[in-house]
Amino acid sequence: MNKLLLALGIIMMMSAGAFAQEAAESGAEIEFEKEVHDFGNMKQHGDASTVFSFKNTGTEPLIIANAKGSCGCTVPTWPREPIAPGESGEIKVKYDSKRVGPINKSVTITSNAGNAKAKVIRIKGNIEAAPKKDDSAMPAKEPTMAPSAN
């Protein structure tokens, strides 16, 4: 009798584990077309904006609670409304390109996606200094004469 109860208990635990795994696999799922955008070399003050497209491949609406840049120079915008199963959305990321040098920034996305509660997308590239303004193209100023002492 004890063996029968033990076997029954093991079967019930395995069934509960399989059910929990199935429940965890259903729900919202987020899948990005790309997770890294490389701007390559670009000029200072240029347009450093990109779009990350994604799709809800799950069975429940996807809700993005937050998208946070790794610094104040990286600003994401994201859809505030739920994304239905099978539907797509976009996260726009704008980098303030006034800084010169290499960039490697991230945006952390917090959602109800079962496959990624916190998903990280990245931007990278190199910002080259803008050309200096050439003063030789400016018209020459007339020399001012000091008043003569008569």
C-alpha cells in the first residue's frame, strides 16, 4: 500500500510539474527582428535614431511596462497599449550624437513576456567630430583707425 501511495504521489508531482511548465510557456512572448543596431561611423550632431521592430509571438497580449536607456543620452519610446498575439510593434531609440567617440548603449525593456521579462537591445557606432567652421569664408572686417591726435 505504501508503494502504491508513493507511486501515485510521484505521478501527481510529475503531472503538476508538466502543467506548470506548460503554463509558463503560454502567454505573451516578444521576438525582435534585430537586437543590435550599428550606426557605423557618423558625424557629430547627425541623426542617431533607429527603430527596433518586434512581434508578440505568444498567446496573450504583450504589455511593455518600461523601456529605459542606459544613460540620459539614449531615449527610447515604446507602445503603451497592449500588443495582441501575432501583432507587431516598434521601439524607437534616439541617441544624442553631440558626444564624440565610440558608443555602446543599451535599452532594457520590461514586459510581461514569458521568454524575456527584461530584454536588452543595444545601439553602437562611432561619432566623428563635425568639421570646424572655416573663418576664412567670413568677410574681412574693415580695420578701424584710431583717432588721430591733432
